[in-house]
Amino acid sequence: MCRKTNKESVSLTEIQKEKLKSLFPNVFSEEKTSNGEIKEKIDFDKLKSLLGENISNKKDRYNFEWAGKQEAILGLQKGSKGTLVPQREESIKFEDSENIFIEGENLEVLKLLQKSYNNSLEQIIIDPPYNSGSDFVYEDDFKENKNEYLSRTDQIDKDGYKTTTNSETNGRYHSNWLNMMYPRLVLARNLLKEDGLIFVHIDDREVAQLKLLMDEVFGEENFVAKFVWKSKGSGAYDTKGIVSEHEYVLLYSKDINKINIKKKEYDTSQDSAYKHEDFLSKKGGKYKRQALAMGSLTYSPSLDYAITCPDKTKIFPGGEKGEPYIWRYSKKKFKKSLEKGLVEFVNTKNGWSIYTKQYEFLDNNGNKITRTVPHKTIIDNYLNRQGTENLKKIFNEKVFDYPKPVDLIKFLINLHPNKNAKVLDFFAGSGTLAHAVLELNQEDGGNRKFINVQLPEATDHKEYNTIADISKERIRRVINGYGDKEPINDGFKVFKLQPSNYKIWEDLNSDELSIKDLKQQINLFENSLVKDYKDIDVLYEIVIKEGFSLNSKIDKEKNLYKITDKENSFYVCLDERIGFNILNNIKYDKETLFICLDSAINDTTKENLFLKLNLKTI
């Protein structure tokens, strides 16, 4: 008669099935199970025939495999039973701001965000833990505590003592890191828009594995660039006498055909080569000369042709035919440029030189327009020590090791042209990304929004107990102003990953099951919500699990809540007993979603409500 609300986050399997159905609807059919239920079935033979039989039968195809990959895939399919609980006292302008900070284990958080934020983010920028040989503290099942997780992954024995470390002598050194990263990257990809970009920081230890992993998740064809970031001005050298001064940033796209990388602005007024003028200068500004001939390791006969100079002399790219030079332009392009007056012949004592003209850009009023040029893959403007200095100016002490420079993250954010972009960092660390977003908006008038996710990992600091505490405090100080920095007119809302407000049925061991145990558990479910729940916590759990954003507006009129996310809305009543008159004061139709406690309505009311609107019960 009516459906139940979702008690878990949406399953990745269901998301993948829906995508497959949109491409190949004819491979889906329905069948009746032994208990009479209708179940959807995929005809894999038909799918094979549509794709080409030989695709899946090739046994010698290239694969990237590692120890534990299948377990990582299985863990990825599990939904999250947790929820995100609002923390107004830790936030700034909770009701007004659309910036979000989530404290909690990021795999569970990413699972919870799947339905609400699917295909909605322009950028993801992460700085995951580098594989330095340390044990990983990320729990993959929210119901477990940390010790249960470490025991399940064989990091501690039954007495709580460490059994292994993730050292390079351990056969799973790379595999452990890959198993941690793989499910998070798969879930992250779902959140990106089609024109979205993801940046991943990494060092030499795992850059090779990360490249293979990103190819696996995003597709090799969606690789954009590997930036080499000069992170140190100098560094300690190893026993071989080599100094390592760099790290990497791998850039991938969701769809390489839909991205639009914002080019670098180039101020021609700083370039003294723009000094020549001619009859076109009034329109295009001064110009600089660029030699048409160039040396090349790759010879092309089509670029090695004779050009006739003003005195009828014919010359080749290198002066004499056969020298290892070519023209930069094809014959066709050269002819068009010559006709437009964009070619200059200069007669010197050594003979003719041929140049192309590159003009400054001016608008119709004679104002200079900034020229843009492509970015280079070497980043050498921002050192690691700048990140340390950024943080010291905020806290007046060292509170975090190796924070990334704010200007480096601004540079990465600026590669996407959308100034209203939503940017995610699920390894938030000290909060550099949030800091960069807030300042960048202030500098260029943008309206970008950040989503930060950080595990409450313990620190040794006397005031800030966890890394999440450091990150939140940094964001507060950036917003409120610090040092000579002015306050920023913005805020952020804080959520914490917590156990569900819904009672979760336990699968009791049949060998130990008794009638008393079963009755006890059934009695517990007379009320479907946990004891001493708060309405607001339940509402946000409904919001995230029904696919609405964490920036949804919640309004209350008497005993009815209205949740609105942009143009979509639904109603919730959490009273212990309600009647059909609950709808008296609202406008509704068959599409209107209404959610209430299952125990709050009798069968007659349930049937009446079901006929009038889209009813779900908890």
C-alpha cells in the first residue's frame, strides 16, 4: 500500500543498473520469485550480443589487479546505515550558508552523498594520505568501532596488539593503499558533473599505482595532465645523493570531450617584445615578431617549402633546402596570414628573415584585453613552506604537518571556468581547500561552495583534539578575519557522521535464536526510531536518504515540516498519532511526498493518504 523510507544510502549497484537501463533498456526483464515477488533481471547474453561477443571472452586482455581488489568492490556495494547530524553550535550562519563541513569517515560519507549529489560537482580536489608505511585508520563499516575494524583487517590480534605494519616489506604494501583509495574514487566519480575535474595529490611512492588506478576508475581516455609540483626549495638527499624536490597532481575528467580548462591570463604589457607598430596597430595594439622558421626533431615535407620574398628571392626554412628546419605554418595558413598583413619580411645583412606578427588584443574602445595562454605541467610558484606559513598566520603556532599552500589550491580551482562551482575535498586535512574557496570568492566575486569531509583523527595538540577540530577552527578564523585579513561575508554548516536514527534489524544467529530473543527484538520495533531522537536529526536523515541536498530548507507550521530543495519539496510529520486532517493546510497532489511514522496511522488513514499522495512511512 505504501513504501518505507530508505534506511540505508542508495546502493552503488542500483545506480549502475539505472545507468545501464538508460543505455540498454531491452536487456532488462521481470521474473517472479518462488515467494511471489517480482524481481528485475538482466539478460547478460543479450547484453553480450549488443556489445559484441568477443569483448568479454578475451582472456588475454589487460587488467589492473591487486590483492584485495574483489573485497574492495564488494565493500563498495554496501549502503551506509549512518546519518549526518547537524551541529549548529559549531557552524557559522548555518541557515544561510551553502558551504558544508562533514566530520566522519569519508567512505561512509561518500555513500550517503551518492543520491543527493550525484552528477552535481564541478571539481574534486583531494590530498590523500601518502603511502609512507603507516597503518590506515579508515573504517569501512560504520557499525564497527576502530578496534573491530583493525581486527577484521588483521592489523591487531585478539588481545589488541598490532600484528603487522604497512611496511614496504609487507607483500600488500601497495595493495593496502589501493584498497583504501579504490572505493572512494569510484564513489567520487559518481558525484562529478560531465564537465567535472578531479585533482589528486601524490608523491613518488604511489604515483605509478595511482595513474593505473585512475585509468581504471575514470578511463585512460579521460586523463588530462600530470602536473609536477615543485614543493620544496631544497630537500634532504638520499644515500644515492639525489635531492627530491617535487610531488605530483594528477588531473582527470569525467568526460574529456566536455571539459573546458580555463587558460592562464597573460599580460602583454609585461612583455617588452610587444614593441612594433604598423597600420594594423590601432586595431590590434603593438605586436611582437615570432620567427616563422623553427628547428624540429620531426621533419614534415609539407612544412618545408619555398617562400618568395619582396625582391623575388625564394628561401626555405633553414636558408638552404635540406637543412633540419621547417616553417611553423602550412602553405595554406601562410597564404592567409600574408593576405591579412600578419607576416613581416625583414632584410638583414645575412639575408631575409620572415616573422609572423602577434598583436596585443584591444576592444572596440581601444582598451587592452588580456591574452590567454595554455598552462604548463610544471608548477613552480608555490612551495610547501608557504602552506606552513599560511597556517601559522591563522593559529600563531604550528598545529598541522605539511598543509598545502592556499595559492596552489586556488590555482587548481581556477582551472575550471565556473565561478559558481561546487568543490569537494574528502581528505580535508587542515581545511586548505575551504580556505582557498572563501578567499578566491572574495578576490574574484565568485560564489563557489565547498564540501569538506574529514575523519576526526586524534592529534597531540592540547587544544584541538582531532584534525577535524583544526580544520573547523581554521574555517571559522578565515571567515571571521585573522591578522590583516578582513572578515569574509560567508559561513559554513557542520554535520557529523552518526549512527542512524532508524532502528536497524539485527540478523540473529539461527543457532542461538530463541523465541524470547525474537520477541525482544520485535518489541523494540514497536517504535521505528531510536530512543530520545531529535526531530531535526531525523529530518536530515530523511533529507539525505531521499536524495535532497544538505542545503535543503526546513520550515515548520504547527506539527508539519516542509522540506524544500530548490524547486522540489516534501512534507514530514513525526507525531506519534495523526489523522487524515494533517493535510488540511497544505496544497498537495498524487506526486506530493508525505512521510510519517508507520505506527502513527491506522490502516484506514493509511489507505486514504495513499490514494491522495505519495505516502512513505518510517
